[in-house]
Amino acid sequence: MACVLMRDLCYTIVMDIDKTYESLKYRISVGGGTTTYRNANGDLHREEGPAYIEHSGYKAWWLNGQRHRENGPAVVFPNGRVEYWVNGVRTK
């Protein structure tokens, strides 16, 4: 299926990845200004970066469905506010 607009192309690629490549490490979805990374169980999950990214600048690190980051804040808000989480528990 050919796409004329880049936006349509992005959505088509995501649909194809979800349907065809179940064995990939991540299921990546892009749309509406948000990018998410999920594991095979559908949980937000990414080991080398934020698993939830909004166009506004909001970023959140998740590991197996829990907010988690050991080497920095697990949540960064567009206004610069941060939150620290480890294994789903807010620490600061």
C-alpha cells in the first residue's frame, strides 16, 4: 500500500510492525505527537531511553510496565520538573 503523506506512511509502518514482527524487542507506536515503546506483553518498556515521549517534551522511562530509571529522573516534564522512580516507586 503506497502512502502519499508522511503522516500516513508513519501510521502504516506502525501497523505493519505490530502485525508482522511480533518477535521484535519493542512494539513502537507513533501518532498524535506521542511515541510509545512496549514489550511483548504490551507494557510500556524500553531499556535504553524513555518509553513514552510526547511532542510537548514530556518523557517517561518505563521498564516492564513500571516507571523506572536508576541513572536519572524517570519523568521529565516540559517545564523542567522531574520525578525519580525505581521499580514503580517514587523515590524523590
